[in-house]
Amino acid sequence: MNLDWTALGQVAAVSLAATVAVVTVFALGVLGLARYEGAREEGGGTSALGLAQAALCFLACGAVVAYGIRLIVPQFH
């Protein structure tokens, strides 16, 4: 049995980077929701920027999850 350690290292590095990126984008989405709620509670107004930030971040996370599922499920190929 012969292992390609370089390829294994590349897969591990890309997996780690993708995980950190998705978690960061999700955290930015939660921050956007917090800004939106904070603006609503303070003056009765809304922060459209916070809501847009949250929507885009959660949409990006959903796209990454959908792409991962597409890669895993063989019927989608």
C-alpha cells in the first residue's frame, strides 16, 4: 500500500481552509442579524445594511453546503 502524502496534505489544508471560511462567513451573518436587531430596538428603525449582510452571508453558506452535497451524492453527476 502506497500513500500519496502530498495529496493527503493538500486535501487536509483545503478542508481546513474551507471550514474556517464557512464559519467566518456564518459569524458575519450572525453579526449582521445582531446589527439589524440592535437598530430595531434602539430607535424603531431598521438597518437595511445589517439585514443585507446577513442574507448574503447565509446565502453563501447555503451555496457551499449545496455544492458539498452535490459533490457527495452520485446521482447529481
